[in-house]
Amino acid sequence: MSVQRPLQQLKKRATTSQCLHLQQKIHHKPRIWQPQARQMATVVPPVTQNSTGFKGPTAMVFMNMGGPATTDEVGGFLSRLFADGDLIPLGALQGYLGPLISRRRTPKIKKQYASIGGGSPIRKWSEYQAAEMCKILDQTNPDTAPHKPYVAFRYANPLTEEMYNRLLEDGFGKGRGGRAVAFTQYPQYSCSTTGSSLNELWKWRQRLESPTRNPNLTANEAEGSILWSVIDRWPTHPGLVEAFAENITKVLETYPEDIRDKVVILYSAHSLPMSVVNRGDPYPAEVAATVWAVQQRLGRKNPYRLVWQSQVGPSAWLGAQTSDTVKNYVQQGQKDLVLVPIAFTSDHIETLFEIDQEVIHEANELGADGRVRRAESLNGSPTFINALANLAKAHLDAGEICSRQMGLRCPGCKNEKCLAQKQFFMNQGKQDTNASLTL
Amino acid sequence: MSVQRPLQQLKKRATTSQCLHLQQKIHHKPRIWQPQARQMATVVPPVTQNSTGFKGPTAMVFMNMGGPATTDEVGGFLSRLFADGDLIPLGALQGYLGPLISRRRTPKIKKQYASIGGGSPIRKWSEYQAAEMCKILDQTNPDTAPHKPYVAFRYANPLTEEMYNRLLEDGFGKGRGGRAVAFTQYPQYSCSTTGSSLNELWKWRQRLESPTRNPNLTANEAEGSILWSVIDRWPTHPGLVEAFAENITKVLETYPEDIRDKVVILYSAHSLPMSVVNRGDPYPAEVAATVWAVQQRLGRKNPYRLVWQSQVGPSAWLGAQTSDTVKNYVQQGQKDLVLVPIAFTSDHIETLFEIDQEVIHEANELGADGRVRRAESLNGSPTFINALANLAKAHLDAGEICSRQMGLRCPGCKNEKCLAQKQFFMNQGKQDTNASLTL
């Protein structure tokens, strides 16, 4: 069946039906995810799941970009990263330029990972955060317990495919139903990050559970696929804001009391190519919302700027650049600077290498004398993990499938995968009208 | 006396001493504006002022870009606008290109003003808003009453010079002291807008009240100049957010109830050149903060985007563009769109002509069929005017001179006028160390 007709039908829906909820909300009448409709199908409960259908177990899937755990994984990581047009748009030349750039950069990037201890700590932190959050959820949300933690990385192990196969092995889907929450670990939504992870999740869901792609599935198996919902953005969640504020306060306390309020806070987020910004990507505005909320929480005692890091290549990226900002301020005599990684929740190469070993090193060479410092990443912060649990609880309690905002494509979007992905997630809980879409 | 040495001295101060308050705050120890120091000078009270010095009358000066009230004023308006490197950075060619562009654009822009009724309503609205706010303040803040409304436009009458001379005629300054509040009517701070207005205000203060520029001033006159404080940004003030939310709700109510929550809200702000964004201008992040707050207030029922309008010339500007966004969505079948002017508080050419006559007209030509609409500008909204009064009251009660953030230059700033201006305002209430700076 052609993909054209359904896509045209979806086009209207993707921009007019913006979000779904399981339950009626006070202010508006969202389309309801009908438990009845689901229960009418003969769903065999998964081995780990009881027969109540919408109760537990619940899979909590943390989505992130990931990073190579060892230097041997750097090549594979970079090749996936540069192959992803959602993250690094290289146009028609993606298939040629992507491998070329990733091969050329591999030796340099291997050295960077070697210098931060031989690999990225993001897997360790993600698995820890997910597991700890699930422990809390088991207490606070007995209805949907047990909550089972999973991690799905976009460019490193465990990849989305690996996570999905584990879900199936653990008794979810393939006729056994079960509920899974795709929980983005990017607090602010970008099509380059959360969008790319959702596209990948949708792709593997279609490959592994769509009846059209899997003609050997029985009718029951096709009917009882995993029901997905998405926590797609949480830039100003009070717990997230509190966790940032705590870590910023801690580093501010390392400065003498009489200058503490004069330290300039530089909130640093990964930049985006201007082509993505100009397409209408929501990320810059959501990062700014986080920054405003954290400043508000800190009582606006310190001056600050939102700056953007990790620009690569010759095309235009959003600024001001973190590295230039630090250099300029230090040269102007403003040496007391705190860098805050504001768009990523675990340590990664951009904090441990780029900020700690490059930006701060350069500042010291210009005479900063140790006065440029970094707030710790959220990593194992109990406040942060509690925030994750609160967020997840609110999502589960509300029966929300995604935010209203997730349904709206960027005004300049030409990516049909993105359109189909949004339509798939928004239609969760309804009949699988989208199963025939090919990838 | 050379400007060089003081500027070098200021450089450090401008980035380390970030904000001043008249009164001690709970969280931090700001530098205090010492009423005592002021009272030690022999200050002759202005004719309209009592002798308590820090009590009323208080001049409330609304700063904005302004607009030509008649088509005859368009030429002068444009020539000032294109001469302003803070707003339109044309580099070394400003003096040549500015007049050239403004002369070439004048006939076209005259027609635009003719089509919206022969002139900009911004003077009418600004004078009304300032006067109404002062009436409320006289009730809520008898200590600083009477509050006298003034308007100072950057490019149209009444210009800053005219406003300053009126202040002097009305009994402020020149030995008679008196307090004036520069209240920016741009809720979000940009060096192109509020920064440019403050540079202009500082310039005329130096020309009219600095002892060095006015050797005929007596010692008393020089000492008793106007004391300025600045309300420099208020992007998420609850009253502002409420006023926006009210007007958005009103226009949403014009759509049928069953689709009301599916209408896409497009928050539209004047764009900035990327050279200004990349210099570290705080405006994009503050506009995003407003948008987030308004969406929060509206209960996040509708999908939305923050988009940017009024790009001119060949250089790169921040996007996504408002006009392209509307065209793309309408062509995709998403015709129910509400445009919200989010960075300007009164109607102006960018709402009445660009949005109403260009963007919406084009949408209708593409088949939008009247479903693309605009939220009313704040104009005479009583909620908005109350918000202004609340903001001003909080400022007067706190004895604040400016926000902490105002003291911090952009990381890529090379504008020495900006540096000196910040230093001037931050030093208000202290001895006039800056009086010798030349312009």
C-alpha cells in the first residue's frame, strides 16, 4: 500500500489533533485513549504483567543520545551520529559526507574520550537514574507497578533496537500488550534530539511489531502490540529547576562571600545549526524557559547569559558561543564565571572534555586563575531523580499520551518520517491505522 | 579629559558590580543608593516637588521606539531609525548607508502608514498608558506621589531630548534634584531597543546636566541633577502575562468550540539580525520566557510556536519567519492560526500593516478563509495598565536602580557608549564620577 495517501490524510491530523489524554481534563476535551477499545481485543497478558491491562508492569524507557562507553565504540558512535540527518543535516550528501566526516574525526574524538577516563559515563548515569526512579515509582504509583527501567540510546549501546528486543523478551507486546513510556532525557525538545529518538523508536516499533512489516504475526499478536506514551519535554519542571539551582548554589559557595552575587552565570546548551532554528525548532525557546526558571528560583541575584556550545563545521550555528563568551569576559576582566550545562542531565564529552578541559583551560591561560568553574551535572542528584519520579507519576496519573505541542510539526519541516512518527504516537490507543506505512 | 582612562576603569566595574538597590534585600547585599549622601548636597527642591528629596513628585518616563504620528513624519522617523547602529548595525558605512536606505524606503513606508489611518497610534497609546498608570500609582504609592507621566521615543516625537527638556522645565534637575524612572515599554531587553533608548537617555542627560558639558552650571545645579532609576525588563510579570492571556482567550473564543483547543498560537516578535543574537543579546531568551509563561497561564491547551517577523535586508536574521510560518501551515492544511504580538505592547506598523494587511491577506489568498486571526495588542487593556502600575510600585518600593542583569554587557559587545551608559545608571545615587565622560 502506498504511503502517500495515509500521509496526506495525516497531514491535517498532525496539525489539528494535537494531543491525546487517557482521561478528561478540566480545561479542554482531548481525544480519549479508550481502555474499553483495548480491552475488547483478546490481549494475552505478558509473562511479567497481570491481566488488568492498563496496570503494571510499566516499561520506563529513558531516551538519550548516548555516548561510547569505551574508546573502541567511538567509531560506531560517530558513524551513527553523522548518518543522522535529524541531528546533522547534510542533505543529499548525508550518505557520503557522514561516513567521511565520522572516519576523519574518530582518532581525535577517541583521544578526547581517553582523556575523560576512557569513555562516556552516560550509560552508567542513565541506568542508575532510570533504576532509582522506578524504585520511587513503585512506592508512589502501586497501580502501575512494577516499573521496569530501560535505556535506549540513539547512537551508542544500548541502541533502540536492543531496547525494543529486550522489551519483547521481557513479555511486553506481540499479543501481550503492556504499557511503555518513552521518557526523553532531553528536558527541552528538539527535532534533532528527542525528535530523532522518537523517529528511531517508531522505526523499530514498525519493524518489530507492525503487522504489515511482520506478516507472520497472528491477529492477536498484531492487536496486542505495546502501547506507547511519551514524556516529550519538561524544561521548567520545578524539580528539574530545583536540581539545577542546588548545583549552581554549591559552586557559587566556592567563591568568597563578598563577590558571590557578582559571579556571572553562563548557562551553556548544545547549539543548533541555524537551518534547524529557522525551520522552527522549539529547542532554543525551551532552553531559554529553563534558564529563566532557574534564575527565578535563584532569586535573580547573579547576572547571566544563555550561551551555546559545540558548534562544528562551516555552516551557521546559533550563538553566542560558550568558548568565545568565556574568553571575552575573562579578557574584559570578568573572571568569576560559572558554567552550567543546562540542556543535558548527565556528564558527557561536552562537559568533561569541552568545558572542563578546553574552555576552562583556555580561560586559565588568559589569566582566569581558577575563577571560571562549572556546576556539577545532575548525574546522581537525588533531587533530580525525585523530579524524574514526580514527572513520570504525573504522566501516568494523567493518562497523557504526549503534550499538545508534540503534535505540531515545525513550520519548515519537510521530513515525512517526522510526520508519520507524530501521527503514530498521537494515535496510540486507537486502532492501528498506521500499520501499513512503510519506512 | 580623555575618555580612555575612565572607560578602562569602568570595564571591570561594569561586569562585576551588577546592580544597585536603595534598600537591603533579603537574599543579597546590593550596593545601596544612599539617601544620606544625596541629602548632604544642598538640593533646591523643584517647583513641583516637596523638600523631602526622595518623595514625590516622581517622573515616570515611558521609553519606546515610537512611530510617525503623521505621514509627514515618516522621513524623519526612518532617518533616525537607520542612523541607529544599536538597532540596525551597518558598521562603518552607517553614516552613508543609513540616509540612503531611509530615503529609498520613505515613499513605500509612507503608503503603509497611510493605509493604517495616516500614522502610528503608538503616541496615543503610550501617553494614555503612562497617564492611567500614574493615576493608579498616586493612589497606591502616596509616598512618591504625584507621579508625572512622560513619554520618550527613540525615533519619533516626543524624542528623548524633548522629554528631558520638559523634565527640566517641570522643575526636575538642575539643582532641584527629583527622581525619574526610565520605564522601558519593551518587556524584553535588547541592546537594539531598550539599550538604544538608554544610550540616548544617557546622552541627553550628559548634554543637559553634566557639569563638564555645561560649565555654566553652578555647583548646586551640578550636584542636584535628576536621579534616575530604570525598569529595564519585565518579560514574565504576572500582570503582563495575564493581559496577553486575556487577549488570546478573546480571539480563541471567536473559533468554534470544538476546534478551539486545536488552533495553533503563533507568538510573533520582531526579529534580530544574527550578528546581534551572536553577540549575546538577551532578547531571544527573554521573549521565549514570556511565551512560556503565557502558555503556562493558558493551560498549555493549544500547540504553539515562537516566530520572528519584520526581517529586512540581505543579512541573516533570526527565524523561523512569521510570514513563512503562516504560509507553510496554511498550505499544510493547518488554517486555524492566531498571531500574537508578544514583544510590543501597543499597535504599530508591524501589527496593523505587516500582520493584518500582509500576512493575513496572503494567508487568505492561500485559502485560509478568515481562519488566521490576530490577538489584539495590549493598547488600553486595564489589566495591562494595572500591571504597569504594579511593576512601577514594586520598583519604587524596592528602591531598585536596575536589574542585576542590566549591568552585564553582552559578551561580544564592542560599544563603548553602552559600557559608559551602564556605568552611569549603575552609579546613580553615588557621586557623579562619570560626569567628565565625553560623547
